[in-house]
Amino acid sequence: MNQPPSEFSRISHEELHAFVSTAAQSVGLPKEKAELLASLLSGNDLRGVFSHGTRQIATYARLMREGTLNSNPKIEVVDSSHCSLLVDGDGGVGYFPAHEGTMRVIEKAKENGIAVMVTRNHGHFGAAGLYSRMTLEHDLLTFVTSGVQQKLKPGDSIFSAGGGSPMSFSAPAGEEDSLVLDFGAMHDLYGGDPHRDEIAKLAPGLVLRCIGMGEICQSWGGLLAGMSINPPAPWTFPGANQGSMVIAFRIDLFVEPAAFKREMDEYVRRVRELTPLPGFDRSFLAGGAEAAQERQYRHEGVPVGQEHRQVLEGLARDLGIEVPWQS
């Protein structure tokens, strides 16, 4: 789980945005794409999703500079129907085909009721919630996932079947914060977690459900996107090891959207009145805590922890660029 750092410096999201855009352009990413990437990463910081925020530019910039990922990808729709499309990312980071594809999914779903998009041939696409939130203002319900090139070997732990396992679901509310469930199904079950075996012994059913959700991510977001179970990935750029999927459908296929959103508003209010989990001081519907943080951080600045700041400032030295918050 993403938690605000205990010690931090406040940095405005505008400065974080400017830094990411400058860093991305310095390694060859065109300005328009650099600005989009900066908006998405700084937006995650605003919501407190620091694991998938601006610190990620340190990895992306170096991968693009090294040629592991394409720094000037040409996004292409290689196949489409009235309710589907397949988008090729040309070996770049996955944000660009996923963002472009989601915009097209929105239009297809509004016209035809439901639409699905798969992307292929790209690197990391970020937090799945970036794309499920895009559909909220269009009265759509949405599912997003992504798969990664696996390297399964005989004797590996069953935990490895789940891969990276990102997924997100969204449902719009009216006056209250919309539901946005954005998580990694295997997040607490990676090999480095010291409590993994204990969790498996205490709740094997829970663990198997997490692995099963990860397997859905791998099959729907990976295999369907051409990520063969036998590596390496069949693309030119070695960092192009992921795919993704977005499915969206109209609320009005089943109920009047305004009535649905009124019910969602009441749902949000009822959940706020529930007793929170131990260690938490409030109860939220999924996405509510991030929405509250966004309002706070937009006004006060993003709380950037020491390690996060060191990662960005180290990248600045590496690329020979300025850091806005030091000027």
C-alpha cells in the first residue's frame, strides 16, 4: 500500500510535472508525449500513488536513453471493429498506447454500448487506475489490466504464476468521490515480503484468489496481447515486454445513469459511517482516500519523501538538467 512518507518536503505538482517533462525530452521523447507522461505521473503523486508517480521517470528515462525502450514511438491502431481495437506501442513506454486506446474505447463504448481494447509491444503502462478514471465522466463502467512477459521455469513457486498483476475497476458517483479500485493482486505476495509464507499458511484461500487474479492479468493483458509464454517477447525493443486491456460499457444499458450515480453517492456516504480497519482512522469506498489526498496535495503540495527526492535529483545530475524545486 502507498502511505504518505513520515518525513518529506512539499513540492508542487506543477514542479514535479515540469521536471518529468524536461527529463523525458532530454532523452528524446517528443514534447507532446513528454507532457502527457508528466501529467500522468504527477497526477499519481497528487493521489498519493507514489509507487507509480514521478519517481518512475528515473527508470523510464534511462531505459529510453539506453535504447531498451523507443524514445520516439509511433502509436498505431493495427486492427479495429465497431467495438474493439488493437493498439501497437512501437516499443515505447505503455502510457501512450494505453492512453490513446482508452480515448478510442470511450468513443466506441458511447456509440455501441461496450468496447474493448488491447495494447501490445510496449513497456510499463503505469497504474491501471490512470485509464479506469478516464472513463468516469462518460457514464461508463470499466475494467483495466496488464500482463508482462513471464519466465516461468519448472520448480518455480506458484506465486510466480501471478506476474505483476495490476488491475483497476471504476464506477462513477454523482456528488461524491467515484469508486476507483486500483491495485496489484499480488502486491503483498512478492518474494521479498517477509510475511508471505505466513499469510499463505493463515489464509490459503485468500492467497490462491490473489494468484488467480494475477493469472487473469497475465492471460487477458499479456497472452492476448501477444506476450508468448515462451520468452523473449517478439518485438524489436527489449523493454517492450508488456501488454494491456481496457473494457468499458455504458451504464444506460441497464439503468438510468443519474439514478445509478445517486445510488453510488449514498453507497459512499454509508461506507464512510462504517468502522474502519484496525490502524486506520476512516473508512472509504475504494478510491476515496486517494481523491481526498489529491484535494489536499493540490493545495498544499505533494509530500515527497527523502528517497523519492534523491531518485529525482540523482536523475537530474545524470541527465544534466535542473531541478525546479532547487532553483
